Amino acid sequence: MASVLRLESTAAILPQSPGKSGTADVRFPVPKYYQQYATQDGNPVPTTGRLFLLLPPNFDPRRVWPILIVTATKDPGHTGPSDAPWYRAAAAAEGWMVLATDATVRPRNDSLNWRLALLAAGLDVVHHDWPKSAQWPVAFAGISGGAKCAQWLGAILAQTHSLNIRGFFLSGINDRIATPVQEQQVKGFTGSHRFSERSIESIQRRSRSKSC
């Protein structure tokens, strides 16, 4: 994908006032370009997307907040929004916002193209409504099959230069598919935007308590 496109509408659908926290679960129209991209594997047309956000305490879109993009495993019953709450406690403690996307229709083939199109469309909404968010630090996260998909999504979107990608959180992954570039991004993921070991253990405990 050449770039993350901008929304045609100027109306904001995400919270604009400071001091917000909790969950923002919104629906948005998927632009035609992303619809076409998502249907390349014989999937239905996703006309409406779902953007699921877990906002940290005292969230203010005028400030800088690192974003953790969650990708779900392909096991039945799992979606980005369903897996995102596993990261809620750790993200809130570290001052992160958790982001996940989905569609209002299920794909016949839960392909990389499907996930990429919906994620890019959802990021369009975030960047449109919170213009400064285009520069916020971003990390991709997943567990098991979600970890593998997180690597691919991060690598593809890194080529668009539309995100400030700082690294990956990969858990329960049994196959090494990271490229040297991705590994360097993980090694470079340091400083104030790094999860603590305690937070990582919290995420892993929550994910093990579910079937995935």
C-alpha cells in the first residue's frame, strides 16, 4: 500500500476534550480504496469498520501518547477488539493507548490484506481526528498467531512512512519470521515508551487465562 490515505469527511468521531479515559468503540465508513484492498482474497466488502480504543487515564489528544496496536490470533472467536482488553491494565499503568480494528462483517478468508486494509482505514480515523497522533510512537502487539501477523503488518506499514514505529511486543510465537529490519526496530524500542517487565508479565497472565 503506497500510503495511509486521509478521510474525506471533516467531522470528528473520536473524543476531543481532555480528561477522557476508558473505552472508545466507534464505527466508521471504510473508504473505497481499502474496501477494494480487503476483497482481494474473495472476502465480502467491508463498508463499515470498527475502531476499538482503550484510552489511558486523563487522556488528552493534545499530548503525546504511545499507541499499542493489537492483532488477534486467527483462532475462532478472536478479533482485535476481543483481544485488546488483555493489554488494558498494563497499558494504563504505562500510559499507553491500546488500538484494535475490525469490520462489521466477517471475512471468508482472514487474510493479511483484510487486516491491513481495516487497520490502515482505522488509523486514518485516528490521524484525522487527532492530527498530532501521526507522530505518536507506535508498537505492534500480538500473541501466538497474532504475533506473527503483527510482524507482517508492522513491516508493511513501515514502508509507508506514515507511522512512528518503535517496536513490537510478541508473545507465544513459535516461528521466527522477523526480518533483520524488524529485529533492529525491536532493539531500538527503548526509553520512556518501553513496557516494564511487570507489565509484560501481566499481559501474558491475562492471555493465558483465555483460550487462544
